[in-house]
Amino acid sequence: MESSFPRVMHCSDMVGAEAIIIIDYIPPMEALLADATEADLRAVAEFAAESRRRERLAWRAMLRRALGRECVIEYKPSGKPQIVDEKYSHISVSHCRDMVAVAVATAECGVDVELLERRFAAVAERYMSHEELAMATTAEQQAIVWSAKEVLYKMAGTEGLDLRGEIRITQIDEAEARVRGVVEHRGERLMEQNLHYCYPDAEHILIYGL
């Protein structure tokens, strides 16, 4: 990955909503603790696993640097974070083994980062419909479908959605690095959304939506 990381992307949609997408590798615990605030330390006190503490400390530090100010983060009973900010009222967080991504936006947003080496094909029939299986024939395309569904799940804000039956990917446009998906629940269409994707390095894929 480029040495200029953390990578910060600013994006907007056609109705004027704005988002900041930040992605970076997860630093060693020593570096994170040296940069941690009192609020950061309180936010990770509940975690016994060091990996969970590192993930949360990493994205909180990344967000603070990107916005140039301390951020007030609250947590819902489900554990989902929410940001208290004059401009950005929505937040989405994702992490994999060695990388973390966070999005903040003026409207509902979603972000997902995945390792391309994951064996998506082994579980493809669990999360992909017959139409999606016919469309996504390569390992990379199957990773795109999985990651896009994760983003749509977050953006829909409805618990218990079925990844295979209720979240459908209808198009992968590799020329534009764009994915289109539909979310339906109990016969009602909740959303139809364009998502964008990129490759932070040779091992990861990042998908985000606004």
C-alpha cells in the first residue's frame, strides 16, 4: 500500500450528501496506546481481546486525524457506534485481520473492507442467489458481492436481513468500479443503491456507499 496512508477519500452523492472514507493498516498496540485519549481508553475497556482493542483504537485515531478534532462517539446497545458531530451524523466501521476502514457522512453510509484471500467460493451458495452466482464467476467478483451485501446491510439499518434472499446484487460494473444492489424486506423495497469499490493494495478490497 502507498506510503501516504492513511488514505482519506471525500465523496458526495447527487443530492448533496457528503462522506469521508478513511482506511489504514492497524498499527501495533504500543503506537495506538501512545496516541490514545482518555475517551479512547474508556471505549476499549470492555474488550478482553487485544485484537478488538486494537481495531477500535485504530479507527478512532484515524477519524480524529482525518477530521482534525476530537470526536464524540457513542455506542448503541447493539454495539453499533454513532457519532455526535455538527456535520457528520452517520458512521460506519469495518475491519479485517490487518486493516480498518471508517466512513462518516451527512447521510446514511456504509463501508466494508475484506481480505481477497478469504475463501468466498466455499460459502458462495449461502449468500448468493442463482442469478448472482451466474454473474459473479471469479473469486474477485464473489468477494465484491459479499462485501457489497455487507455495506447494503449496514445502510438498510434493519436487523435480521437475509443476505441471500433479501439483499440482491444486480450489477457489477468493473469498468466504473461500481456495484448496484437492492434491499427488500417482507415484500417491501427498502433501498436501491449504487456502491463504489477500490483496492487499497493487492490483498484487500474496499466497498463503500452513501
